[in-house]
Amino acid sequence: MSKIKACLFDLDGVIVDTAVYHYRAWKRLANELGFDFTEEENEKLKGVSRVKSLELILSWAGLEKTQEEQAELATRKNNWYVEMITQMTPDEILPGVREFMEEARAAGLKTALGSASKNSGLILERTGLAALFDAVVDGNSVTASKPDPEVFLRGAEALAVAPYECVVFEDAVAGVQAGKAAGMKVVGIGTEEVLHEADLVVKGLSHLRVEQLFDL
């Protein structure tokens, strides 16, 4: 009998793709500060907290800002981002996500969100997915960023299951490492080349069946 009892999902790149909104908001901030910000650089911010992302962007631009200035810039970027995600609709759910989650719940598996995003509640509400999650653990309730396993360990705790009974779904290397550090099975969403530490890698949830989880 399989030990798997719960699914813990990262948000961005797994459930929805808000990377484009992050990119637009960071690019706007960079442009206002007088430099450009590329999509390649944006890739390096995957799964990284807002504060750390800003530090990286400023270092690439060779700019130094005080803590107060950094806090103001991070807030400004987030306000633009929130304006954009407020317009999100269920059409922005990635292919196969709703079907996979409904199938998982029908199979008796518990579901939780494990994301660094502080806006996850708004995104789940706008996309109509909130009811499919038994628990939400996000940037508002954790202090450590992935690859620290805190977000997933708290997710398991919220669902009242042991870490080894969980499968994590992640599209970022830091997230895969966080899931493994938590003692969980990990399904990578993306390419084998990048997410080789995962137990299984698929292009997206539309390429996965729930019964495959029981063989991990």
C-alpha cells in the first residue's frame, strides 16, 4: 500500500504562471532606476523571495541602496504586481491543474499550497482554485526561503501528515531541494536537465496521472 497521503504544490510555474507579471513589475522598477532587466535575469529569480530578488537586481545594476530605500522599492514593485494579478482569471490556470487536483482529492489525497508568494490567497481566489486546497502555507507564514524545507514541513503539519507521506510539486531547483530536505517525494515540473534531483519530472500536470504518485 502506498504511503502517499498528501500533495504539496508550489504556486508559480506549477499551478499558474505569474512569472510574466513579476517580470513586468521588476522590469518597470529597473527602468525607473535607469537600467534594463532581461528575461534571463528574471529566470534567476524563480522561487526567490521579494527581498532577495531586489538585492540581486541591485547587485546586477551595481547600485547600492539603504535598507529603507530597498523596502520602499520592494513595496513599489509589489504594488504593481498586485495590480496585475488582481486582473487574473481562471483562464490562467496551467493546463491539467484543476483536473489533476480534483483527481487527487477524489483519490483521498489531501492538498496544500507551499509557496514563497505573499499574494497566493489573492491568486487562488481570482483563479477560482481556493476550494481545492485544504491548507495554504505561504510567504505570510514562513520565515525561511527555499531550499530551506520550512514551507513544506509546515504544509505537512497543517494537513496532519508525516513528511514521508507527502509529494511536492515544484518547478524550481531550490523548491526541489526544499522538498527533498523535508524528506518528501518530489515531482519536478519542467525538464529533467534542470530538475534532475526530483523523483519524477513531467512537463506539466496535464502529463501526470494520480496513480503514478503511488509508485514513487
